[in-house]
Amino acid sequence: MIAQRRTTHVTYRVNRQILIHASFALLVVISIQRVNAATAGRKVRMSFAAISGAVAPIWIAKDLGFFEKNGLDVDPVLIQSGPRSVSALLSGEMPIINTGANSAIAANLGGTKEPVVIATFYNTLVFSVVGRPDITNITRLKGRVLGVTQSGSLSDFTARLVLAQAGLVPQRDVTLLPTGDYNGMVVSMSKGLIDAGVISPPSTLKARKLGFREILDVGATGIEYAGTSIATTRTLLRESPEIPRRVVRALVEAIHLFKTDKAASIRVLARWTKTQDSEVLDELYDMYSGKYLLKVPAPSEKGIRAVLDSLSDRVPGAKTANPRDFFDDGFVRELVESSFLKNLYQ
């Protein structure tokens, strides 16, 4: 009888251990399935504004797996016009866009209240005005032709801003001519179709090699302006906040890599710009990963105010609008308050 009870007790213990191990294994499987489901990669189409180092965090997040790490399968699509990018956002074609904050703000002022800026890479204008050697300052552009990429683009807004600061009126004192892209701007200068252009690297390097001069480094003037930004819709913020939250987190991680790993960043820049020219790649890296790129890419009230001021002569309501109505820095603040950002740079 005693032996039987011992056998029964041993059997019970063995069965209990088997049950515990089986339950643990089941929990592991369920946990893995949940992780896989969470990171399966929700498909998101997202615009980027130019073949320019200014959008490198998007390229890095795509190529080096930061979007995937955050559960997103992002398809970056080139749209070289802010208004067209905003149209894609409003149509539902793209839930997240990369654009100058000016385009999202102008759409708001135009009647739709959907676009909202959730991150800003550069709270200044990372452009140079480059032109003929005899043009030594912005005031000497009077009576000349200044190239921009597209009407309504960030280069167009930069042109209008620097002209206004010099007391010049666009299309009266200086003709603004769209050239399509930055390479087209350099070609147009070399053919004498324009006298100068609002250009970003690496086209600045190409222009200098052709004998043109830098008239103004716009970023070095200290202008605070919400430049290259990320925008979404208020509807998405309300109904599916995890999508923009994960995009912002992935981009913050990509910014960190851009600032701290030159070799990996150069490889990404080479792929997207389709160049192996080390001089060009170094110029792109040095300009866009350095002092102008924000570690904490939160939109600022002052930067948004500057955008509103630049729109005030053409868009009703811009001058009196409240900057806080056009941006939401909540996702970036979450990363600061949770020490996520601090830990990245330790």
C-alpha cells in the first residue's frame, strides 16, 4: 500500500512537472506569436521630399531596419512637391509624409484642419544660395532670376524668406523660376537660364566646381524655421496613434545612427543618391548629420511661428494664427520623458 502511494505520488509529481513545462512552453509560443504579430510589419506608404541628405533619417530607418524593428513595413516614395505630398496625405494615399512644415501649415490655413506636424529634423533652412561670381550678396539679386525646385517647395519658401529679409519682393524685384530639382538648378545656372539658385548639398559642391559661389549659407544666419518635417493627420493621431508613434521612434533611432556611424550612413546615402563619389558623400554627411540635425526632433513654437510669418503675405489668417494649432510634439516628448533618447546617446 505504501509502495503504491509512493508510486502514485511520484507519478503525480512527474505529471505536474510535465504540465508545468508544457504550460511554460505554450506561454513562450504565445509570447513569440504576439511579438511576431506586433512586428509583422504594418504596411505604410510614406513620402520623402527630395534626393537630399535632409531626408537621410528616412532612408536609414528603411535600409537599416529601424522601421521594421518598430513593427512597420514602410514604403518610401519620392514626391518633390510639398503641396502634392499634402494632397497624398489628405487623400489617404499616405498616412505619413515628409515635407516642409510650410506645406502642412498652408493646407491648414486653406481650410482643411487635418495635417499636423509631429517631428522636425531641421529647425532651420539647410540651404545655400549659390550663383554667379559677381553676385556677392542677396541684394545684388535684384533684377535677376533665382532658381527654386518647385513652386510651394521648401526651396521656394527659403527663397521668399531670404529675399524678404533683404527687402526684395519675389516676382517683382527677383524672378523665381522652378527648375524641377537641384541638379536641374545647377544645369540651368551653367546654361545661363538662371543667375542663382536655392540649393542643398551635394548640388552645392557641383555648383562650386563649375565656378559658382556661395552667396549665403541660410542655416548659418540663425533663422529658426520648421524645415524638413514629418506630418500626419489628426484623424490618424486620434484613431491609430501607434503608427505615427512608431514612425517617430524609428526616425529618432535613425537620427542617432546618422550622427554616430558615418560608414553605415555613407553606404545608405550612396544607395539613394546613386553616387559613389566620396567627395559628394562626405559633403552630404557633414552637412546633414551635423549641427543642424536635431537629436530631439520636436517641432518648436518659434519655428512654426516663422513659417506662419513667411506665409502671412499670401495666406489669410497666417499672421494671427496660434502656432500650437499646427503641431503635436507628443511622440517626441514621450521619448524624452521615458529616457529613450537619453539612453540612445549614452
